Amino acid sequence: MKHYATYSRSDDCFSSNCPQVFIKGSGCHVTSDDGREFIDFGMALRSVILGYCNPIVDEAVKKAIDKGVCFTRSNPYEGELKELLKSIIPCAEEVKLGKNGSDVTHAAVKLARAYTGRNLVLIAEENPFISTADFFIGTTLVNDGIPRDETVRKYSYNNMNVNDRPYNASEADWNDNYISLEEYVGQHNIAAIILDPSTIDINREKLQYIRDLCDKYGIIMILDEVISGFRYGMGGVQGLFGVKPDLCTLGKAMGNGYAVSALCGRKELFDLGLRDKGNVFLLSGTYFSNTPDIAAAIACVRELQEVPEYIWETGQDFSDRLRVTIHSAKMSPYMQINDWMPCNPLIVYETYDDKFALLELKTLFDQEMVKQGILMPYIAISASHTKKEIQQTVDAAEYALSVCKKAIDSGNVKESLCGHCEKPVFRKV
């Protein structure tokens, strides 16, 4: 069966032996079109937090379908989900629904610019993806078709500094002239500072530092909690650390795979979308109020109450065991487990010599895991991952790591690949 996926679902983001098409999922197991079954840790780009075909969510969807999926005006599911989110998300004085994370993150930037009357937006350079909107894609290597006057700069969350170069700067424009984040925002009119806490070593001190800077200079703080929302806790990172942003975005885990997202935040910002108080065309789409997706989100969020704690415990157990396995295989100099947030563990690849490229090693590890029925492009623990699946995965990793170590020692990592080497999503070729 031919597939047509692009970007993060494309062939070159996976090892050559990974199936292109999956036709069925149940819990944390998926079946490919050629009949192979896998334990899945990708979980539909981290969106399926309860497990595939969760009966409670799917039953809610079926009931909604029976009443009609799309209406000329609103439906009761919208109000129910909005009020539910207001009761859970600390910053949610108001809520607007969308279909995916890019919808609501783009809307957050529009609100910030309209409210402050400023244009410049700061994005953490450690965040690999924020939105498909111009303001973010213009900062990547695939920026054709985007106006070159986009007012965006990148700051470093790790170092809390800024290199003031254009977002589409050529290599000739690069420099090492970094200044502190506070010095930079003091010299420029910043509309918003955006942060996705799921891909960094997030902690309360740095989060509060950004909050304080935003308060001091009248900047809108936007937390992109599309990944961290509900996974890090029912209230997301803001609930975990007690630091409220002005705006936050939600998605992924909120719908267990159904297409639904949300923009939450201060009411006075949302009022700019009202005809009598502002001139912001915030969010609109024919299918934004589709009942099946919103019904799925209501059922999922209600079912999630005990799930974050389980994911934290399971993620910690998995990280600990995988770390021991990596050490036993003498692969610690090349691979590490970063579990600063056990609910969202990351495999980090490193190299101390020129024998192999990092992506070649990652591809080899992924390839050997696929051979043993494990699909793990990254680690997204779900409520459906039990001790049995964790044990199977650790056993598979033990073998895969032995293959990687042997290839490193013999200097033929690249030659051990059964096909192409994986590539990053954002690249020129």
C-alpha cells in the first residue's frame, strides 16, 4: 500500500525497515498493512495518551455522531469543554477551540501582537517545533514562500540570552554577540515570549524568571503546552510549577488522537476578538466545532484524572531500566536517557569521535528495534503501556544496543544500515 505522508511522518524520518502504513491500533499496539504488530511509543505524535481505540472516548464519539457532526451554529459540547478546561487549566479565564496546535499557537501570537501593539516575538531556539504559521516556519531552513520581514527572533532558554540576528539570517550574518535575555527585552519592544516546556530542562526558577520579565516589560508570556498539557499533570507545566502564563495552547493528549486543540488565557486578551472591543480575527474554521472531536476531548479529559501519575511512574521505571541497559552495553558515551521529566523521557545521542554520525547511530538503533517489533522514534508513555510492554521493550533494547556497540567498535555504523539514514524534518535537501 502506497503512503503519502510528509514531514514528521515521512519515510526519511524513520528507518528503512519501518512500515509505511498502519491499519489498526489497540492500546499501545499497532498493526501494519503487511500484518506485522508493534509496541508503539510514538503514539500518534504523542497524541494518544489513553491508548488506541479507547472504549470510553470512542463511545462518546459514536454518540455525538448519531446526533450530527457539524451545525450552522454552536453545539452544547463546545460550552461543556470550555467550562471543563477553565476548571482545570490555571490560566484559562477564557477558551477558544481549534483543530491542531498550530491553529491556536498562531492565534496566541496574533492576540499578543494586537494587545501590546508590538510586533517582535521571541521563540526559544531549543524548541524544534511551535507552529506551521509563518512566524515559526520562517525561522527554519524550509522558509520559502514566507515574507522576509517577519518579526521573530530566537532566544536561548538554556542560557537565557539572545543573538540578535534576523530569523532568516545567512551564515555570513551569524555572530557570537550574545546578550542577556533581560538586556535584550529592555532594548526592544517585545510582543511575546514563547516557550514549549516539553523539549527543555524545564524548572520553576527559569519559568518564573520569564514570567517576571514579561511582567516588568509588558510582554505576553505564551506557554505552548500542546505536548506538556495533561501529560505533565492535569494543569500542565503551569499547574506543576504554579507559574501562570498569559496564554497557553493545548492539543494532542487532550483528544486522544481526535482533532481538537484549545487556546486558553486571560479574558482581556480574548476580548480583542470581540467586534466591540477589538479587531482580531482570531480563530475560525468550518470544522472547528465538529461534535465528535469535542466529545472525544470531554471524555478524554475526564478519563485522564489518574493518568499523569501513572505516566510519571511508568516513565521513571522505563528510564531507569533503559539507563542500566545502556550502561551494561557500554553505550553510555553515545546514548543517554534524559528524564528530567519522567513523564516525557528523551533519548539523547552523543559522539566522542568521528567514526559515525549521530543520526546514523539513531537510525541503526531504531532499525534494530523495529526488527523486534518496537516502534520507538521517541518515547511517549501512555496509560496503555503496561509492565509487560516495558519489559519487552527493555529486552529489545538490550539486543539493539549490542548491535550498535558492535558496529561502533568495528567502525561500520553506516554500513550496518539496511537503507537510508534518518533525516531531520527541517532541512534544505
